[in-house]
Amino acid sequence: MPKELTAQEESLREINAEYLEKYGFHDPEDFYALKSEPGLSEEVVRRISALKGEPEWMTEFRVKSYHAFMKKPLPTWGANLGDIDFAKIHYYVKATEKQEHDWDDVPPDIKRTFDRLGIPEAEQKFLSGVGAQYESEVVYHKIREDLEAQGVIFLDMDSALREHPDLVKEYFGTVIPYNDNKFAALNSSVWSGGSFIYVPPGVHVELPLQAYFRINTENMGQFERTLIIVDEGAFVHYVEGCTAPIWSTDSLHSAVVEIIVKEGGRCRYTTIQNWSNNVYNLVTKRAIAYKNGTMEWVDANLGSKVTMKYPAVYLLEPGAHGEILSIAFAGDGQHQDAGGKVVHVAPDTTSRIISKSISKDTGRGSYRGLLKAHKGARNIRSNVVCDALLLNPEARSDTYPYIEIEEDDVTVGHEASVSKVGEEQLFYLMSRGLNEAEANAMIVNGFIEPLTKELPAEFSLELRRLIEIQLEGSIG
Amino acid sequence: MGATLEIRNLHVSIDGAPILKGVDLVLKQGETHALMGPNGSGKSTLAYALMGHPSYQVDAGQVIFNGADVLELEPDERSRMGIFLAFQYPVSVPGVTVANFLRSGINARRKAENPDDPGISIPEFRRLLKQKMDLLGIDHKFAGRYLNEGFSGGEKKRNEVLQLATLEPLIGILDETDSGLDIDALRIVAEGVNKLKGPGLGILVITHYKRMLEYLQPEYVHLMMDGRIVESGGPELAQTVEDHGYAPFFEKFGLEATEE
């Protein structure tokens, strides 16, 4: 159905041109094993569970989640979600019959996709293990043998449910209840894929574990489910990346990530989200940290049509530390509603939230944050910094910092700033030979430098490159 | 033959108010020219207009550099051709180091010449930058600082001179590089510029003070008043300004003194 493009769609196209070349391609689906009809019902939910051969408790968990999802209204306090057509979405799509542990066994089209995204190469160079999810299922999964020998479990969630049912049952849905919010309920009812990680006491996984999530088909709903348990004194860095082809209709990505950090453990979770501009990205991420445990979220959101995501840390015991470093880039027509949530439940806990948002053209970057201290959570320290950078006069930034402190003995700092890329800055950089796109990229990279310098070099380089692609999109 | 910057009958306005009212000036590679004049006479406007600041509207005239019409070009293109402006008030760019900035500037040049150029290698760049910092007596730690962020007045000006040294333009315009500096800082900055003087570099130094000129020894001195160059001469013109101020010139050319 050809129709006239609005100016906004036109410029979206321009951004997409570069994205298209690098990430926006898609594979033919003629080899697909299974694709559910569009739409959601209790029957669809039960069928997904039956296909996966799940235990009874999980089927019931899914069904009660489905009913919670149906009952809950769409949230109206954040981005506009009114255009999501839940009846059009394919809730379960299985491309391959089984999961492989050798890239050579992965079907050629899919293997080529992940090659283009650089995953097998990264696995060789700087990762401890990789999971690659394509549509609803994980098609490739591998962890280094030495880590396996130390008792580290890194599996896709479905395999974990089969191979470690008791461990999964003990923690699944405990950090984020099935009815936490509408989209957590949706994920709980139709979840598929995602990662399960267990790091035994005292084990340090030096190189990151990475999961890559790829949507290929149109009107797709991807609902991966991740559960990470870092036992006493252990450490892991988990990294996730994601992309999708550019379709003219919308897809939905709605993940749930639950993390448990036990005494003295540390977990760092890095996201480099780069969905195409037709994906609704509505994700619930939450961690709990026990005594002296540390949870760090590094959350970079570049793509998507709408993102609503506020990684949370609950500091349950003294000495726990939570950290949320959030970067959001809202390009033309995009709304990034991102931020973080820290809840100080116990005394002597500390936290830090740093948010950097960049808005370009008609893009809108919102910081939404909650800092909460329960009564009795004495001697806590927290610092919140949120900075916004606007690349042009039409771009928009909003800040919604909620602070709920029920205790007197607290030290809380909060700073917010909004700056504009000024004509003078651009002129200065251009007078040294940089063109406008390069000058903008330099200003933006400088703006997020306090966060990118905390990332391993490979990821900060990747992030900078992705931002440059976004900036080149509509200039010139 | 060295490069020549030729300004012909240049008229420039800001927000509709005419500032430059017909400037003529020829500046050759290897020469040093001084541009003096009271506040509000248009000296900085000339500097910005030559570099292509978007707020400066060119109403008439031409600027020819090496045969090309400069006024048609974006600031980055002018820079890559070899025109450089040392800013009077350089802005800060948080999170961008001096070294990263300079390396990007060098690479932009190389890429303009050859799109396949992979850019200067990090070791080669480090050598170059160290050599330039040593030449100007700048602490190596400077390279790792964020561009102009928290810089003192003197550091900002030295940073401009370091950029001039590293990017090696054909023509350098110094917009009141001596302003706001104490005597010691002025000496350091002026000595730095002096070391860069040579057959490869044409300099247009905009200044109020003879002290800067004592270091730089320009062969030519121009006096700008009310948007025009009203008088040109040698070092003796600077001496006259130093001795008597601008008052005699206002009288001579029938102009009224205005405040900027």
C-alpha cells in the first residue's frame, strides 16, 4: 500500500539507510520451524509451554501471568504505547529445530547474520561465552570449558529449566513478580530464550559473557527471560546486544531480567541496545544485592521507536552498593524514556546513578529515576547526576527525578543539567577541519565519556561507532 | 610561489548591522601582518568572517585563497585548505582531550586529501605532539586534559598556539591572542608564536598592544577603523598608536569613537 511519507518518516528513512546496511537486513524465512499465528490467548500461552515440554508449575506461572497481563491497563505515565497492536504480533517464532554449540552447525542464513554482527569473532577475541538468540529461541550457546569446570552455568533459559529445574524454580520470578507491571506479566506468560547464569562462590569470570538478541521477522514479539545468580564473593560481567531489521510495521521486545547478588558478590550488566526504529522496547530489569554485594547496570539505549526501561537495584543488606550508568540516544521520532531505580532497604548502603541523554532532531530523551530510602536505612549515601544534551532546537529532554526518603540520616546529592550543542562549539571544531557530523560526534562522545571510559575498550568503541552512525543519519 | 590570501572590498554584517564596510588586504605566506584598531572597529569580525562563522553575513566582496573563492566554503573546508583562526575566547568541549581533538583535526586533513587515508598512527601522532609541546614549552600532561575545560586564560591561548603548531596551516589569524594575559603569560605565548614564524606561515595578528608586536616583529601594520582599513604601514604605525592612541586617527578620518 503506497502512501505519502510524512517529513518525519522521510528523515527516519535517512537514519535507517545507514542502519539498513549494517544491521537492517533480514533473512528469508522459508526454513523456519514454527511461527505462531498472530495474537495472544490462553491457548497460545499453553501451546508455547507444551511445545517446550515444561513442568506443570511453569505452565501455571505462564497462565496466571497471561491473566495478569490482560487485566492490567497500559501504563499512561511514560511514553505513548497506544499504537501497539497486540493482536498483530507473533508471540512465538522458532527458526531452527535445535540449539548448536558450534557455529558451523548453525543454519547458513543465521550464521551469516551473526557473522555480519561480528559475534563469532568477538567470541574468539574477548568473551568467556556467547549465547545467540534468533527470534524466540537461542540458536547457539557456548561457554569456555575452564569456566564450566569451575561450576559456572551459562545456558539459555529454556535449557536451564530442563537441566537445573530446582535452581530455576527457587529464583524464577522472585525478583520481578509475574504481575509486577503489564509488560513483565506479558513476558512471564510468553517468555522464550534469554540467559541463565549461575556463578559459584568465589569464582571470578574475568572476560564477559555475551548474549546477542536478533529479531528477524516482521511483527515479531521477542520475550527473552534472563536470570543471573552471583553467589558469595563471585563476579561476572554480562553483556547483551540487540538489533533487528527495519520493517514498516512495529515489533515488540519485552524482556525480564532478574539478578541476585549474594554476599560480597559483584555483577555488572552491560546493555548495548540498538533496535531498529520500529521496535517497542519495554523491558523490566531488577537486581537485589545482599551484604557487601555490588550491582552495576550499564545501560546504553540507542535504537528502538520507544524505550521504557529503568534498571533497578534493591540494596537489601548493609554494605551493598548499586550503580546505574544510563546512556540514551533519541534520534528523530524516537522516545527514550530511560533512567534507573535504587531502593535502599538496609542501612550503610551506597548508590550512584549517572544518566546521560542525547536528543537529536525530533527525538525525545526522558530521564525517569527513583531514589528511595526505607525507614531505618540509616547512613546511606547516594548521588544522582543526570545530564541531557540537545543537538538542535527541536530536540526535547525531560527529567522526572523521584526521591522518596523516609530516613533522616542520609546523604543524597542530585544534579541535573541540560546543555545544547552550541553554534560556537560546532564552529570551533569545524574551524579545525572537522565536518559537521564529525564535530557533532566529537561533542557527543565527549559528553558520554565519563560513562564510556568505564566500559571495556571493545564495547566503548562499539558504542561510539553506533552513535556516529546515528549522527550521520540525517546530516548532509 | 607561496599561498596568498586576498581580501577584496569585504562587507560583513551581523543581524543586519553592517560591521565591515569594504576591507582590502593581501596576506602572503611567510609574511607577518598586524591589525590594530579601537574596540568595535571590526577586527574580530574580520577574523570570524574569514573562518566562516555562520552568524556573520557577507554582503559584498571576495576572499580569494590560492585562487579559490573562500566565501563559498564551510569552515571545515577553509581549515583544510590551510586557514587557521586562533580564537580569542575558545569554547570548552567536555570529555574531549586536547590530543584526541588534534588527532581528529590532522586526520580530517589527511582524509580530505585522500579518502582512503587510514589517518595518522598513534605512535606517529604522539611523536609529533610531543615535539610541538616541547617546542612551545608545554607540559606533556596538557595533551590529556579536556579541551579548554577549566583552563586558565593563559592555558587557553597556549592551547590555541599548540593547535596552530600542530595543524601547520598556511595562514594563521591570531584574534587578540594576547588579551587577558599577564606579562609572563604574554611572553610565553608570543615566544611560542615567534617559533612558528617562517616562510611556510603567513600571520595576521590582531592586537591592541605593542608588546605582542615587539615579539613578533611584523613587517606590515594595518589600522582598522569603522569597518575599513584606513591606514597601512610598517612598524612605525604601531609606534604612533602606542604613543598617541587612536584619538588622532579618529580626528584625521572624521570618525566618532564608539564602544563595542
